[in-house]
Amino acid sequence: MYKVGIIGDKDSVMGFLALGIDIFPAYEADDIKRTIRDLVEKEYAIIYITEQASLLVQEYIARYKDNRLPAIIIIPGIGGSMGIGMNEVRESAKRAIGADILFSE
């Protein structure tokens, strides 16, 4: 069975325990990369990562962008949205469909 995990600062990820999602507090790029690698090896299907954490490892996350699994989904942290997650969804839709169906005015 596939698993779901979340990576980010402790304050942002702790609430996900109540949902049954495995949490992985990480603050530095090396720790975040190591955690992603470990979760991939353990066959996690979905890896949520906070926007702040994703900024530290953008190139590393890009390695998995076109893979079916895991889906690495960028979400806002406790500090609020920076718009990074929505931009990622928009770019994925443009690649899949060939047009920006999520345009904003």
C-alpha cells in the first residue's frame, strides 16, 4: 500500500499527524533531500512539501517532476501561501493539456 508524507518545518507539518500523514520535519537542504530520497525508496506515493522547504531544493524536486510516482506537491506552510504551489499546478496542467486553463486575471 502506498503512503503519504509531508516535509517542512515542525510547526507546519505537525497538524498533519491528525490526518494520518507521516510527518518529516526538516529545515536544511541536505536534510530535505535525504528525506525525499528515503521516501522515494520507501515507495511513498504522495510527498507534500511546504513552499519554504521546496525553495531550498527546487532542482532536486525537478528530478521527479515527470515521474508518475511519487507526486511531490508543494503546499503553503504555516506562514501562508507564496503562490509557488499554484504555479506548479498551472505548469503541470500546461504541459499535460497544452494550454493554461488555470489562468488568473
